[in-house]
Amino acid sequence: MCIVLWLNEESKMSTITIDDKEYKLDDLSDRQKGLAHHCIDLQRKIINTQKDLEQLITCKNAYSNDLVADIKKQEEPQAAE
């Protein structure tokens, strides 16, 4: 099953597509509209969580790289003065 949620210019859901068949949100029952709204809300949360995860991984890698560089620098023989 494939569900595609489309947004109009006002960022309000206007249609959903399920298994290549398009449905107007206005034609759905209240329960179906509620389920569709849950799907779009969760879709947004997944996208935002993926972005957050990418940022966290990038920051973790930066700290890891900084730690490794700092340790390697400490292990270098001291230059004669």
C-alpha cells in the first residue's frame, strides 16, 4: 500500500493518493480526515526527526574528529626548544 499526501499552497491537505487512486479530503468521512491528518503530522515529524538526526550525527562527528586530533597532538613528541 502506498499513501501519498499532497499539500496545497496554503499548506493544507487537499488530496490523498492511495494505491494510485486520488481522493479529495473533503469527500472523506470525519474519521478518515482525522486519520489523514495524523498521517501528514507524522510524516512531518519523521522528516524533522531525520533532519535532527543528521545534525546530531554531524556534530558528533565533529566532536569525535576534534578529540582524535587533540589526542594525536598530545602524543606527538615535543619539539626541542
